[in-house]
Amino acid sequence: MNEAPMIKGDKVLLRQPIERDVIDYLKIEVNKELERMYGGDTRNLSPKTKEDAQEFVNAIKINKLEWCVEFEGRFVGQARLTVNKLDNRARYAVGLFDPTVWNKGLGTKITQLVLRYAFEELQLHRVDLRVLQYNKRAIKCYEKCGFIQEGVEREGALIEGKYETDVFMSILDREYQSIKDAFIEICLLS
């Protein structure tokens, strides 16, 4: 497989980058809260450039299992699986850079679609992630999707001069199987 396949929900589309994605990304101003949730430094943010936007989209393009998230006809974020074939597992990441789509359940819908692909198409045993402990919105989303907190890395990230803690979460294939009927129903309605 050379590129991530298109994954379609009712309201969200996970797809390969297209030309207008650079423009969509550039239209959204740099957001302090988003930068903080990604673990970035918000003290000296500068506006995006066309080169920044092109690099962002190109980075999605070159990753084997990374998708642009399209919602209401616009590029609003990305989702990625980094597969470890040897251990039959993947690391998951999702980000919505457009704050106008936050708090609409979009992260949950995207995560459910990607988990369905990971467990049903790729036949993975485990999908895991790490998230900053203060990113409560993301943690709630992941828990709704069946991820279980399995540990923390105490004060492992130095962000703006303060040590922050990462939370490790995962979902196993058998856990996904026990909740997949609810996922399928939600995915079809999303």
C-alpha cells in the first residue's frame, strides 16, 4: 500500500491531501490553545506562511497512513497511524487545527473511523497513543472510543519552562471487538 485509503463517515472524510488544503490550512490563524495541546511553546508564536502550510500538507502526503480530515468541504485537521508490523500495533495521533470544529464530537468520529480501519482492515492487535495530561478534551475523546489509560510519564515534557506529564492510553483488538457494534452505528451516522 502506497498511501492511506479514503475513509468516509457521513460527516467527515479522511483522505489524501489535495491542492486546496494548503489554502485551507493557511486561512486558520495560529492558535495558542492548539499549540499548547500539541506541547508547543506559545510564548513567541508567529503567523503561518505559505511555506509553513505547504510543509504541513507535504508531511501528511509522505506518511504512509496519514489522512487529511475534511469536514463540511474544508481541510480541518489530520489523523495518523504509525504501524509497527513486528509487534502488530500502531501509534495513533489526531489533531484538529481549526478551532471552529472543536467541541462537535469530530475527534471522536475520526478516532472511531481510524480504529475501525486499524482493527478490521489492518488486523492490528493494539493501538496506543500518548497525550499531555492537561489535554482533558482529548483524553475524554479517547476514553469514549475505548482507550484505557495504562500509565503516565511523569514530568517528561518540558513545555514553556514547566515539566508536564504524558498519559499513555491503548485499546486492544478484543476490547475494540466488544464495542465495535456501537462504533459502526456511530460511524454510519457521523
